[in-house]
Amino acid sequence: MLQAFAKVLVLSLVVFATMGNVFAPEKPLKEVIRENQRMIKKSIRELEKEIRALETNQKKLEADIKKHAKMNQMVMI
């Protein structure tokens, strides 16, 4: 899933980079690539952080469910 997102992000960045800026001088291709790679890596880090947070939350919820099930508090579940 992350690879598909990264591919879409790269394609959108390439399209954006090729559009250019009318008022600013054109950036060298290496600089554009470097900026795009930074944005991609940042997006991947943010997604991985969200995934970790969701997994942690899931583990907490599973532990709570087990705890309440042992105490026969089915209303909480």
C-alpha cells in the first residue's frame, strides 16, 4: 500500500515539477529530484507513524476487551 501511495505521489510531484513556475528561475533537475525525494520520505514517515499509532491503539483496545470479558462485563464490550 505504501509503495502504491509513493508511486502516485511521485507521479503527482513530477507533473507539478514539470509545470514550472512562471516568475522564478527554473531549478536544476537534481534539486527538483532532491526536493521530491525529501517530500516522499517525509510522507512515508508520517504514514508509518500513523500506522504505529493505530496498531498501538488496536492492542490497547484488544487488551481492554479481554480484561472486561474476564470480568464478565459484556456491556463494556
